[in-house]
Amino acid sequence: MSWIYFVDLFGTLVFSISGVITAIHKKFDLVGTLVIGFVTAIGGGTIRDLLIGRTPVGWLNDRNYFIAILGGYIVAYLFRARILGLRRSMFLFDTIGIGLFTVLGIDVSLSYGLNIEICLLMGVISACFGGVLRDVLTNEIPLIFRKEIYASACLIGGVVYLVLLQYIENENVAIVGSIVTVIVIRYLSVKNSWSLNFRFPS
Amino acid sequence: MSWIYFVDLFGTLVFSISGVITAIHKKFDLVGTLVIGFVTAIGGGTIRDLLIGRTPVGWLNDRNYFIAILGGYIVAYLFRARILGLRRSMFLFDTIGIGLFTVLGIDVSLSYGLNIEICLLMGVISACFGGVLRDVLTNEIPLIFRKEIYASACLIGGVVYLVLLQYIENENVAIVGSIVTVIVIRYLSVKNSWSLNFRFPS
Amino acid sequence: MSWIYFVDLFGTLVFSISGVITAIHKKFDLVGTLVIGFVTAIGGGTIRDLLIGRTPVGWLNDRNYFIAILGGYIVAYLFRARILGLRRSMFLFDTIGIGLFTVLGIDVSLSYGLNIEICLLMGVISACFGGVLRDVLTNEIPLIFRKEIYASACLIGGVVYLVLLQYIENENVAIVGSIVTVIVIRYLSVKNSWSLNFRFPS
């Protein structure tokens, strides 16, 4: 499982960077940006853990998540200008992150014996609600509700994961397949300006 | 208890509809509206469960709540135009819902041996905080804090429930008495444009 | 420990006053102001308790916190005009409150065997997130992220507490030393218009 653990920490670091950059743009101070980095990185998994009763929540007992978040904070400040130029890489890392967070959220929920549709929901919550909390705390309408195929990509990635797990029975293959699915969906959606804001005519 | 269970599911469905309609008005996409429907429907009970340590929270282990929320989501999209015309019925269903959610919240809290005033508070939280979360996520100041006798109706309905339970010792009568109280208060308040925005002169 | 308990209740009352006053300014109704008073007073400790798995959360089983919050609510309405004139005293009480909440948050977390940096974080959360929730519910960008050395003062006060506890081994001295530190930092920061909004040139 060790490669998963490292990708998880890496996803945490990337989410922390994304939160800190957002907060810098909002002119938050040094402590405020740190808080937003934290919340973005661990918010989704924390809500999942609270809902399923897994307390103390995971990151409290593993110093490495703390270090990953601090690392993201420092990287965000040091390479702020350059990170904006690396938008494409950040997008990729972020998408790998949400794909993996979805899968890990599903796994944790499965291990708690929850129904399959609840596990899927928990996967999406794990991946998306860090960003939702970031947007609530910076007084924005959460982005994922409006402008991006974000939650939908996680949902489909989660379904792919469960299907692969069922029929191929190799967790690594299922994880990679799921993450690739999320990447492809988000890549196509951005390239083609898709969005799910389908609305019935009023 | 089975009629209570069905009314509870029905309240969940109505709350889901109310959340989805709000989110459609805010131009959320298909996933965003679903999330808001979910949060509106189970937010209050979830916060109550987290506070009193009842995890995994109730709806995680009962598929019917999931189905009720999805049902509300579909109904909201299919009959969106007509629902706005049914404002009066929606108001009635919504009011029955918050009345019942108040009573159920009090019951759960009583079964955890909490003080009577905390049980009342938990009842109000169960009924109102789904709507509060909906408003926070759609970047509005929560409605119940400003424009409606909403939380107050729940509070009074909760007191009526506890009094009836004490003196009549018939739970069904106490529940119905409490819900009728909530309906009457809200009906009178809307009819007479009451509101509790009593303020001392500055 | 009894003086700590009374200062804790007093801090709860002061936080309740601050929340109610904020909500009155936002033209919330009588129930809305009460909810904001509650959330401001117990929000930080509640989030801490949820994260570390200490449920039911502390204030549910101790009627005195309920009374302290109601007391703050009544005081806020009765002496509203005068409280604004007592800004200096309120600032002092509020600062004593966050200092003590930081220390109590650290203590609770230490008793759960958490890592030292997590305990510090929990101290800051205990002291600051009541105010964060207040600002989110009143649709403001949380103040502590932008305009005041607030979280930073708690962080430094927390470090002072841990150092004193380690080397002097007298809890009362450590608590007082920590609170005095928080007061001095906030006093100096307001007097000199410090703020941590240090930003790299764009």
C-alpha cells in the first residue's frame, strides 16, 4: 500500500498549495492562508471521518499530513509566481489528488460496512468538500457547484473504481483506472468547456 | 412508530425539494443541486448526531433516506414549474417536516440522557440547521436568522411536545399536538407578517 | 482547578456577548442573535471535540455553559449601548477568553495523547473557530484571517504555555503566563496597528 500513502501525502500537499494560493489572492494574512491551506487539504476527509464515526480523525495521529500541509504552505509562498505559470501541472496534480481521495474515501467507507451508494457519496465528499470549505471560508459560492465537472468526475471515477474492484480484483489496477478516468474526464471537460449547468428553460 | 418513520422520510423528501429548488435558482449545475438537496435534507439531523456522538450518523445506514433525497431531486427537476405554483402546499409540507424533525430531534436527545433544555436545542438544530447549511453553501445569510418565525416556531412546538408528553403520556398525541402548534404559529406569522425582529431603538 | 472553570464560564459569557452584539448589528431577530451567541461561544470547543472524538461534546452535559450563554445574551440586549462604550474592557475580557480557551484546548488534546503540534493547533481552533463560525453564518470573511493578530497571539500563547508547563511544572503559572502573553501581544498589535498581512510583492 505504500505508493498509495505517498500519493495521498502528495495530494494533501497539492491541496494545501491550492488553498494557500486562493487565500493569498484574497489578501489573507500569514495565519489565514495557513488555515485555508489546512482546511482545503484535510476538510473532505475530516467530514467523511466525522460522518462515519472514525475519530479521532485520521490526520490527527499521523504527523506526515501535518508536514505535507506545512510543506505546501511553504512551497506556495516561495514559488507563488512560478506556480501560476505551472497551471497545467497543478491541474494534473490536483486531478490526481481528487481521484485518489475519492478512492481512499470509498475504501475507508467500505471498511465501515456502509452501503455501496453511501460509500460512493463518501468518496465524492472526501475529494470535494475540502474545496467547498475553502470557498465557504473565503466567502465564495463553492466552485464545484457551478463551474466545473468536478464532483461529477469524482462520482464517475468512483463508479469505475468499484466496477474494476469487483471484476478485476486488483486494487492497484482499480485505483489507477479510476484516477485515469478522473483525469480524462476533467481534461476533456476543460478542453471542450463542458459543464453540467444544463438547465431546463424557465 | 411506523407512521412517524414515513412522515420522517416524507419530510426528508420535501426538504430535498426545497434545497434543490433553491440551488436551481442560484444556477447550480446538476451535481451542485444534488449536493444542496442532500445537505438541506440531512444537515440538521447530522449536526445533532455529531454533537451527541451518535455515529455513524443515522442516514448512513438507512438506504431509504438516500432514496427520499434522490426522489426529491427528481421531483424538483420534473415539476419545477408546477412546484412554484404549489407554494401553499410546499409551505404546509415544509412546516409539517420541521415540526416532526423537532420532535424526532428531541426524542433522540432524550434517549441520550441529555438535559431537557439541551434536548430542546437539539430539536431546533435538527429542524433548522439543514436550511442554515443550505444558505451558507449558497452564500446567503441564513434566512431563519432574519425573516421568518422559523426557529421560534420549532422552539415552541418542542415545548408543547415535552409538556404533552409529560401530562398526557401518549407520544402520538404529543407529536400531533406539537406539529399542529408549529403549523398554526407559522401560518399566523405569515398571514400577519409577524417577525421577531424586535429591536431596541439605537 | 475551580478558578479555571469560572474563567472558562466567564469567557463563554463574553464570547456570547460578542456574538450577540455582532448579530444585532446585522439586524438578526431575537432567535438569530441567540443562535449566533451560542455558536460564537461554543463553536471552537465543539469543533475541537468533534475532531478528537470527545462526544457528546463538553457543553452538552454541563448546564452552566448554557446558562453562561443565556446570560451573555441577556446582558448583550440589556446593556447594548453601554457595552459599546466599554470597548476597552470587552477587548480585555475577550483576550483573556481566547488565552484561556487556547490553554484549555491544548490540555484536552494532551489528555487524548495527541502530538504536540496537533495539540497547539487544537488550542488555536478552540479559541478562534467560534469567531470563524460567527463570521461564516453572518456572511463575512472571517476576521481572524485578515485584520487582527488573533490566531497568531493564540499560537504564541500556546507555545508559552507548553514551554512553561515543561520547565516550571506549575499549571497555574503556565496558564497565567500564557494568558498574559496573549494580552500583551494583542495590546501591542492594536496599539501599533500591527498585522500579519505581510505579502510578497507581486
